[in-house]
Amino acid sequence: MTAASTESGAPQRAWRPLHMVALLGGNAALALGPWSVRLADTGPVASGFWRLFIALPLLGMLAVISRQPLTGFPKRVWLAMAGAGLFFGLDLAAWHIGIGMTRLGNATLFGNASSLLLVAWGLITLRRLPRSNETLAFAAAVGGSAILLGRSLEVGTTTLTGDLFCLLAGLFYTFYILLLQSARANLGNWTLLFWSSAVGAPLLLAMAFALDETIIPTNWAPLITLSLLSQVVGQGLLVYSLRNFSPLVIGLALLTQPVIAVLAGWLAFGETLSWIDGIGMVLVGAALVIARAVPQKD
């Protein structure tokens, strides 16, 4: 899941090919995260703990190198970051559980539902009805989700439950973003990633123990890959590139994630899609692009 975003009002810089490579590379790294979750021999929630815990030293080092402070914040900022970290941990717990129960493409699409939920929240706070493009986004999301959820139910109730866990993850991630909106104006991305990881990691560890999951792996490779790709490389490349692109371009780049996830599911786990699944994924993907292109402020 993407964990970094830009405010719609931020000025867009002229982008260079390197920025586009970083944007696509960041999305590709994040798309491969579910593959590592599937390969890990720990429980799904425990794999979320290791994703955050292994990345912590690197995130702290990157914050220091970038001259982003790690201490000395007002109380309200600490509270916002603590709350965001808790929701980030819940997001990873729900998403990782869902990844093991549904197709990788579905998990990636539904896990990014926060794009639409943030638009819905914006409409609530502005107290207005959706405009035509917003209505189109919601209609596409509902139609595509209905197709994908219906197809999952045909496969089995376990797959449908996995889809719902991934949707729940998107809801938790929405609260994560909302809590950090005020803090992002004054804090760097590495600082926010460090503290959200520091708060989320012990929560995930406690949940893994409560669920009686396997905590210590016998094969560290998938977890190290997950942490470096998703929490450091993926987020780092997005942090580097996002300020240079419009929300529409970011939304289009986001669609590389389900494509890569579908290919990974097919190559590694034999997951196949029918043309009906394809229609559902296109509709949900189109909804995400439209949602990213909707200005967050009037």
C-alpha cells in the first residue's frame, strides 16, 4: 500500500525521467510486498511487525541524514503521530491477513481504497454533494467491487473474507492519513514513517502473540525483502518523486500495482483471472485514478 502522498495544493515541479522511474519503481516495489507476505513462514500479522521493525534503523538514519527532526514536537503532534501509528498497525494487520485469503490483485486494489474514502470524507467535511467526476468514481468503485466480491464469493467464503479484510485495511489507512494531515505540514516524510513504524510495530507484535502466530521465522529472506522493498525502497522512491507529478499521473502510476500483483499471483501461486474479473479490476482501477485526480480543497 502507498503510504505517502502530497497535498493537492502543493506546487508541481518540472519532472525529469528519473522522477518517473522513481514513481514507477516505488509502485513496483510496493506491489511485490504481498508476494513476500505470502512467502513468509511467520503469521501474517507477525510479518507486518517485522516489516516495520526491520526498517526502523534505516528510517531513523534517513531522517537524520535529511535533517528531519525526530524529537521536540508539540504534544498535539505527538498525539497525532501516535494515533496514526496505531491505525497504520491496524491497516497492516488487516491487509496482511487479507493477502493470505484472497488473490493478490484484489488485495492490492482493495487495500488502496483509501483514495476513494478520502474523497468521501472531504465531501462530508465540505457538506456538499459529489460532483459528476466524483459520482463517476464512486459508481465505478461500487460496480467494480461488486463484480470482484461476487467472483470471490463464487470461489469461496474465505476469498470473500480476504477481500473484506483488505477493504478494512483501506479504511484504517484513511484514518492514518487524516491524522497526519496537520503534522505533514511541518514534518518530513522520513520522520512520519519512522514514528508511525515505531508505534505500529509493538501493536502488531502484541496482536501476533494474541493470535498465537509464529513470530520468529526460519527463513528471514522474505521478511527482509518485505521490509526493504515496502517500507524503505517503495516509500523512499515515492517520497522522492510524488511532489513532481499531478494527482492524475500519480493515480495512473498506482495502477501498475495491481497489474504487477496479478502477474506475481499468476507466476508464483497459479492465480488466474477471467474476463469478468478483468472488468471489475478496470472499474475499481478507474475509480482510484479519478479519485486521485479530484482536488481535495475547493
